[in-house]
Amino acid sequence: MEVLPTTNFQPDLIVAGFRLGEPVIALTSIFVSLVCFYAWVRLGRPTKQDDTLKLSRIFFLLMAVSSFIGAVAGHIFLYCLPFIVKAPGWLLGMVAVSALEQASIVRARPYIGVGWGRVLSWLNIVTLTVALWFLITTLWFPVVEIHSAFGFLLIIAPLETLLFFKIKHPGSRYFLQGILLLVGGVVIHILKISLGVWFCYFDLAHLLMGAAFWSFMLGSEAKQADVAKIN
């Protein structure tokens, strides 16, 4: 094994003549993908699925694919693939977040009313459309982060907070806990908190992201259990 210094966030590794770009960052990104894929499979076990569970499973499946593309195109083969190859992963991630937003909107509809539910659904569609258009025309990654921040902090968090205080549902607590973990990952990324070159702020943020998505899975399970009791 040979370590190849680069100007990237981590040195590349050459193993048996095979070059791996930013290996630990790629590995932690694959970890996120595996968490999401596991959640997609696990949430598919119930025989009766409501719309919110279907939307949650869309989130996990698309996020699993998005994270895997990010690991491969954005890190492992960063040195040889064109920049535009990253875009499909970004696009899928944005659609995934919008699906999770819609799941929260549907859950909250009995408490916010059909009118407000319709307004938030259209807002979700419009913001996603505008963000996708902007990303496709500019390939400016921060638009992905802005769209995610809007979805998690201004749509999902307020709705799940409302549901938590209205019905004290543990599922909403899991979702809010997951959002706090995501915020923690963002703070680590902004402050560039690292444990060394082989475990940098990207890796720490990815681990918190995986924990957040696990929490979302538990929240989705709890809400599905509640639906099953009602039915």
C-alpha cells in the first residue's frame, strides 16, 4: 500500500496498483449509504403502508443511491472523473429531502388543516423545482445545502415540533433528534473539526449524518406503528 499526497482533503491510497481517492471520506459516505439502504429495506416489512411511510422509503432509497454516488464519483474516483458526474447524486439527494418534507406535511395535515397542507405541499414542489433548475444550470453545490437546510429546518422541524407537542408522539422526537444530529454535523463541517488527516471533519459529519438517518428510520417506524394501531 502506498500513500499518495494530494491537494485534496485526504491523501489517496494505492492498493495493489489501484488508486483510491480520499479513502476514509469515501468509506464514511458509503456508511451513510448503507444506513439508508438498511432503513429502506427495514421499513418495507409492514404489509400495510400509508403514504407517509412510502414517502419515507423514497427518501431512504434515493439518499442511499445519492450517498453511494458521492462516495464513488466525489471521492474514490475524484482524480479521474469529470466534475459533472457528481451532479446525479446531488439531484437525488434534493428529491429525497423533498420526499421527507412531504411525509411530514401529510402527517401534520390533520392538525394544520387541508388548506395549509396544500400550501406547504406546493411550496415544497416549487422550492424543489427552483433548486433543481438552479443546480442544473450552475452546478453550484451550495444550492443543495440551502435546499436541505430549508427542508429540515423550516418545514420538517416545525411540523414535527407541532406534532410532538400536540400528541406527544415518540416518532416526532426521533425526527427532531435526527435534525439536531444533522445540525451538529454542519457545525463540525463549518468549524473544520478534525481528528487528523485520516479522520477529518468530512468523516465526523458523515457519521453524524448516518446517526441522524438512523433516528429518522426509528421515527418512521414509530409513526407506522401508530398508524397500525389506529387501523
